[in-house]
Amino acid sequence: MNDWFFDTGLWITVAVVGGILGFAVLYLSIRSFLPRVARGIGGDRLVEMLIDQEESAGKWTALLVGSVIAAAVGLAIAAELGADVAIAKSRLKEIGLDTAIWMGTHLVRSVLIVIVVIFITRVNFRVLPPLFRTSVSRGKTGIELDEALKRADSLAQFSLYAVNAVVILIATVMLLAEFGFNLAPLLAGVGIVGIALGFGAQHLVRDMIAGAFVLLEDHYRVGDVASVGGKTGMVEAVSLRRTVLRDLDGIVHMIPNGEITTASNYTKTFSRVNLNVSVAYKEDLDHVIRVLDRVCVDLSSAAYFSELVVEPLRVLRVDSFDDSGIAIKVTGVTKPIRQWEVTGELRRRIKREFDREGIEIPFPHRTIYWGNQPTAQTETAGASVDQPAPTLPDPGEDIILPADPWALEMETLIREAEEAEGGGVRVPAPLMENLGEIRKMLKRSPIALFTSIDGTLAPIALAPRFARISPAVRQALSVLANRITVVILTERDVASARSLVGLPSVIYEASHGLEVWEKGTTTFATDVPAASRDLRRLARAAKSALNGISGIVIEEKPFSVAVHYRQAIDRAGAREAVSSFFETSPYSAGLTRYEGSMVIEMQVSTEITKGTALRSIVEEHKIKSAIMLGDDITDVDGFKMLDLLRESEGLTGCNVAVMGRRRMAPPELLSSADYQLEDPEAVEVFLAWMAAEVGR
């Protein structure tokens, strides 16, 4: 018995303990060491992959350990039954000794190589960007500083890519040598293949050399609008090999850098307004120029556009005598990429002022003689005099679009509410007919304006990224934010809301109030659980499960996942599929569901709502008068909180429901609203009126 214990039994014990230790080392490597290595070299996707494969890794490690233990027990049983296992035991001892020697030399060196690679890459990430930003931006201010910082970021990105690639390549060769690979044939083969590829990769080498000069000489950067290789669009990516542009049609153009002979950058350092305004020959040019000068001065000094205009707009000269009118040139300098926005607003204001002053904008006319008829008729170019103008459909109508199941459900709820209440659903009074009451509220400061975005400031779009806020709305908000507190209460996250609204002077209460941006600082709610990992898994599961449904758009946010089905052909079927997925997905547990017009959203469960966000702003800024604009079910909490503050705190204020194109505002929203506005266009008119009132 003692011989068995000190021989076979001890050997089995060592094998079992070694297997358990191997399991622990492998499991900890997958859970801790490997993600750190991946994160150290910038491999965020690799980190997520390792985390996602955690369960599979556990199964494989368990299988490996089980196999080792089973083999050890099998050898022990075979020895007890009289089998000759001396050769197997001797071979295992040799393998163990060789493994120990290898781990004491090559493994240690391999680990040191990996540590050095992590250290160098992290030093690069920390040192190179600040170094480039400091050296390139030295002595520059204003717009030149912004442009220099963009160039520094591009150079830093290129340098990080090049340096890290070289470091990782050298480390890979060293690791292969440590693992016993014979590098001589490999290097010789690479040399031969390199020579062969050199003849066939001349265009690739040419592209990379040209790309290096594009980056070093700063021809254009990501975000610029440029004409490259005969294509014009916004630069989405610049690499050593190619430049990627996206034009206004959404078409992505990929141009090899070696084929670029001329590149025109429309937005480098500054942009210019260059507009020709035509007037009829009968007009008094001195009067026309005075009107244009007045429009240019008003636009250049407007609260919003003054931040975009670098050099004031002005009338440059009478440019030409054309066939049907006289062209007057107006020029000015704007911040990069803002010239189109300023030019569009300039055209709008010129048309408005010309209408007021009775100045004619010429258009081609044509005189037609009908055979021997003594009279002549005049037509506008391109139109027929004897055919009635075609009747165009109302662009607001749903001509071909499928039915919206959410709207149908709202109609049912409204009908049920009408039957239950007997007198129908309460419809708030039109806001524009009660501006006297709003004027009284504006006299009690401090004042706050709370407003949603989608469906209120911007019309509902097919997908969130297609939403747009009109320049008039943005200008009115900019004027208001300089005089009162303007708060954006939205389901969007801070980054998306700021990108869409584009005003640094407002407060963003984003993600239903879970994150707040004010004066350059973003804060998050403290009682929100750390559910970002489950939300990422929910989003990935949604992409996999709903991949076969055309028109589905999945929007990932910091605290929620939203699935839009506005572009789906079968909206009812898409909604049922999305709803069924959220109900059955294990990652939906503990999340709160919101449903709006053609969107279903799952959010982190918390007591924070738009109502609590509104209250915190009122208390922090000591607001005495407040107006809230909203359009969907998520705004009801804000409406109710404003009602509560009016009753308990003596706050003066009103709730305004934006009805929407099909007037499908939820009954709960209507019952909590004091007034109504028809749609985002009516909101634009109201905000312009409000901006004028607070400016008096």
C-alpha cells in the first residue's frame, strides 16, 4: 500500500494538481491577461470577442483538464491491473522536464516581448498625439488653431498606425523564433515573394507614396468637402492607399491616391460665400444695392450666423449684364463647411426683402404667335400656355407608404377614450391663438424652455440619422439660449443630440435624463446600474435575430437599444417581430420598454425620467416660468412634473403638445397639455416669435 501511494498514487496526485493549476492559468488568461494584452495594443474588438467567448472558453478548459485527469487515472488503473506503463510514465516525465525548461527560458522571453510591445504601444498612444498637437499648433490661434489641431490628429493617426505596425511585426518575428520556428526559409521566401510582388504591385506602391504626401502636406482631412479624382463629396477616410468620399446622393467613392492629379479642398481654413443675385433691368441699382447691404449686415450680425461668418457679407460689384437681368455679386468669408448654410439663409432673406421692396427677380419669358392670330401670348420658359398646370399631390400625404401600426393603435386608443369619456378626447387650445398668455409667462424670469427633438424640433425621419433641424429653428434656439435657459429633453444620447442641434449654449438632458451635458461637461446618473454590457449583447442579438427583416434600423445608445421599423415594407409584421424578440430575449430582463411611432426601445430601468430631469433643472437654475414642448408618450412624464410644480411650487408655465402630421399624439399627452402646435413647422414659427419677444 505504501509503495502504491508513493509511486502510482503520488503520480496521480501530481497529475490532478497540475491539471487544476493548468485550468486556473488558462481560465485566468482568458478572463484577465488576454483582454489586457488586446486592450494594450488597441484591440477593442478582440476584447469583446474574448468576453463573448467566455462560456465557450470555460467548456474547452474543462474538457482539457478532464482529459488530463482521465489520462492520469487511466494509467494508474492500467498499472494496478499489471500493464507495463513504464514507457508512458518515462515519456511523460521527459515531456514535463522539457516543458519546464521551455517555460523557464522561451516562455519568460515571450512574456517579456509581449510586455514590451504593450508598453511601447501605450507610450505611443500617450506621447505621439500630444506631441503632434503641441508642435503643429504652436503660435496659432482662432481658425488656424482649429485647422492645425485637425492636421495634428491626422498625422498622429498615421504615425501611430505606422509605428505600431512595425513594432508588432518585429515582435511577431521574435515570438516565432521563441516558439522554435525556423525563420531562415521564411525570410528567404518572403524576400523572393517580395521581389515578385514588387513587379505586380507598382500601383500599390505608387498609391502609398502619394498617400503619404497627402497626409504629410495636409491636402485634405476627414470631414473636409473636396473634389478628388473628378469626384466631389465629404472626405470620410484617408489612408496611405486610398481616399474615400461620400457625395450628396450618399454614394461612396473610393479613389486610389496614385490616380489623384488634382485635389480641390472646399473647406480648408475658411470657406467663401459667392452668390450672384439677378434683378430686372428696370430696377434702380442703387436702391437694390442698399437693400442687399442691409440684408448682408442683418445676417452677419444675427445671433446664430454671426458665429459662422468670419468676414461680414457685402456687395462686391455689379458683375454682369445677362440676357434677362443684371447680376450683382455678394461675397463673404465663413467658417469651413458652413458656406452653404449661410448662402441658403442669405437667399431666403434676399427673396423676403425683395418681395417687401417690390424688386423683381427676372426669369425667362417667351412670346408665342399663333399663326395669323393678331394677339400674342407670353409664357414662362418651359411652360405651355394652353395646358393647365399639373396638379401635384400634397407632399404631406402617405401616397404609397404602408400603414403605421402604431398610428392605427393610437387611433384605437383615441376612439376608446372618446367612448369612455363621452365627450371625446380633450384637444388642447391652439397655442398661436393664445400668445398673450405666453407673453405674460415670459415676463417672469428666470425662464426655461424644455423641448424634445424628433417630432418637435425636427420632423420624424425614416431613420434617426436622417433627421434635420432647419436653420431657422437653430437660429431661434441660439437667440433664446442667450437670454433664457434652453433644455433639450430627448431620447437620443448626448453625442447624437449635440450633433443634430449643434448649439453649445443649450443644456442637453439626453437618454431620458440619464446623461446631462452642460457647459462642456457630461455627467451621468449615479443610480443607473452598469448594464452597458447587457445592452451590447441585446443589440448584437437583435441584429442577428432581425437581420432578415428589410428596413429595420437598430440604434445603440449608452443606456438603451432602439429598433426603428419606419423603412419596413410590412410595418405591422416588422413591429410584431421586434416586439416578440424583446419579449423573449433573455437580455431584456430588467429593462423598461418604450414604444413610439414606428420605434420600440428598451432602456435601463431607473426612476429617472424626463420629469425628474425637468425638476432638477428647475431647482438648480431657480426657474420661475417654464414652457415644455413634446410630441410622444415619453414626454408625458415631463408634462405631469410641470403640472405638479405649478401646483406645489407656484411655478408659472404651460405644456404644449406637438400634434404631428397625422395628429396622432397619444391621449395621455393631450390630456396633460395646455396648448397644441400642429407640427415642427408650427414650432419653428413659435420659436421665432418667442425669440423676438425675449429680445425686446
